[in-house]
Amino acid sequence: MRAALARPRQRGVALITAVLIVALATLLATQIGFDSALEQRRSAAILTLDQAFQVGLGAEAWAAYYLKKDFEDDPKQDHLAERWATPIPPIPIDGGKIEGQLIDLQGRFNLNNLIDSQGQEDPEAIREFTQLLGEIDLEPKWANIIVDWLDGDTNPKFPDGAEDSVYTSQTPPYRTPNAPITSISELLALPDFGPERFAKLKPFVTALPVGTALNTCTAPGIVIDAMNDGTLEYGVDPESLARSRARHCFPTKNDLQAAFGPNYQKVETRLSETSQYFELTALVTIGTTEFSLYSLLQRDPATGLVRPVMRSFGAE
């Protein structure tokens, strides 16, 4: 009797054990399948990003070719009617597309020119930058604050300067670099400057070596006007300025000499009609992956050879 009762119990335990084994095997198989699929997706994403990066480098080589060719065709001027200034329309590639644009960074106000080669403030450049701030409705105090961020001393300018005593009270605390900047994004480190002011100023400024001249052929009108006394002449009608630049350099240095009058002598050495520094923006799309490459390119003023100075991915 007892043996007869034990057999059903044993069969019940065996059944439960079998169900547990099947459940565990199912969970294990599901986990292995999920991990395998995830690893495949990761590998595919890494491969796609690598492909996009190589395509971006191809765009960089394309930009270098056209900049060198432009130098060989006309080494005396760089203007917006030349081929390098034409944006790359979306070009099909295997599995996606690429598009991009070259920007003349010397067509913008160089923030590092607020100091001289010795790390001391440059009064004329400060005046120009203050004029530019006024033209885009930003407070003039930022000129002195940025000078303190750049200059070699630790003495805040009066009355609006800011040195270590201001920055060490931030959370987290930090210090001023007291050196030229490498990216205009450093402006976001200024207390209370904020993204809104940055968005206003960004199209008109750059960070290049100290002493780099402004290309009059490509600079926005309000940047050119700031070089004078702030009189709105070239910046008052951007569409008219664009039409004047459709075929050639405008305004030339001779044009500015006539327009600026006596003020021209103060800024003559800051002006140029050629450029050495350009920024390539390349956007590569492969499948669902988007990859952005920003390259700072320098063209040798003697040979026309182009080399990348700095690259960033995803953000400028």
C-alpha cells in the first residue's frame, strides 16, 4: 500500500523537476539569444560608425583638395563666390548619404585677438568687440570678462572683469586659463553667460591664433561695421551684401579704406582678403546612424597645402 502511494508522489516530483529544468533552459536560451542579438547590434553600430568616420575623412580630403586648388587658381583672394564655399548637397553613398559645408573662420571676429602675443589686452580689439556686442544686443561687459579669461595676469579689469576669485566661487570651482582659447565653447564657462547669449554670438566669433586677420570678403556685415566705429553700413542689409558677393570679393580692403576714412589706418593690419583657417562640417548618415565630423583645416599661405589642425565629433 505504501509503495503504491509513493509511486504517484515520485512521478509528481519528477514532473515538477522536469518543468523547472525546461523553464531554466528556456530562460537560459532566451538570455543567450538576447545577449547574442545585442552583441550583434553593438558590433554593427561600431562598424557603421567606423564606416561613417572613414567617409568623413574622405570629405576632409575632398575639402583639402578644393582649398589647395583654389589657392593655385587665385592665391590673392578667398571669397564666397568660389567653389569651396558651395555647400555639399546630399551625396548618395553605400547605405546612406553625406553632406557638408566649408566655412571661412577668418570671416569671424577672432576672440584671441583681444590679447596680443605677449598675453596683454589689445585696446583696439576690445573696442571692436564691444561694438560687435552692441550690434547683436549683448551687454558690453562681456568684452572685459573675456579679456580676463584670456590675459596673462590675475587682476580683474575694472569695473566688469572676472578673475579666479569669481570662478573659484562657482560650483564646481575652477580657474581662468589666462591663455588663448581653442574653442568658442569656452564662453559657456563664463558665469551667467548662458546658451542664449552663446547662440547669439556664435555665428560671429571664432578662436584662432593671436593676430589672425579678418577676411573682408567673407565676414558678416556687422563684424565689418564693428571694425569701424559701429556705423551700420554693411550689416544693415545682409541680402544686399550677399548679392554683392555673388561673383567676387566684396568689400575689398580698398572699399573699406574709402568707407572707413581716417579709422582705416587703425584697423588696416587686422584686415585681409585671404584666409588660412577653414572649418569643415560633414554629416554622414548610414542606415539609422548619423555621424558629425567637424575639422579645423589650415592652409599654408606659401604652398597651399592643407592639414587638419583639430577634429571633433558630434559637436563643434
